[in-house]
Amino acid sequence: MFGLSKRMLIVIGVLVVVVVVFIIQSKNNPNGNSSNSGSNTATCQVRVNADVLHVRSSPDSNAAIVKSLSSGVVIPAEKTIQNGFRQLGANQWVSSQFVTPVSGSC
């Protein structure tokens, strides 16, 4: 076909598939952020506006602290807000009053 070997046609076909997959992923995730934490909830970006913000294991102010974030940090988050806490990922919640959505992402 077109004077190309079978091997060359296979290589071209694979390259086309890779490009199509890349384009589809780019359209589904325009910020290039690949952390989805395994949920079906779309992610967004939030900025920490507290000096130190504790990330908790559940949406409860008495839940265990799993890590802390510094002021000004922009971090991926879920759109889910429960009990005044925004979900960052699996077993990661922050008080929603101390984070601000980055323009238009949440």
C-alpha cells in the first residue's frame, strides 16, 4: 500500500493512536494535572490561604492530621465539600475556609 512496507504501516498506525490518545487526554485534563486520586469527581486547583493548613484524614476537625501545607501553595483538590471541608484526595481533607479556588477551576 502506497509503496510502504507492512512494518512501516504498523509503526505509522501506532504513532497515530498515540497522538490521538494524547489529544483526548489533553482535552479531558487541560491543566496537565494527572492526579485524580481514583475517584470520578473532577479535580480543581486551590490555593492555601493560612500560614499552616493541616490536611486531615476525614472531614472532621478532630480527625488525624496526615500532613501540613504552607501558605500560598496551590494543590489539586476535588470539587467535593462536606461538613465545611474540601476533599483533596482519598483520606485527605482541609477546612474549606482556608483554601481559595484558583480562578475558574472549581
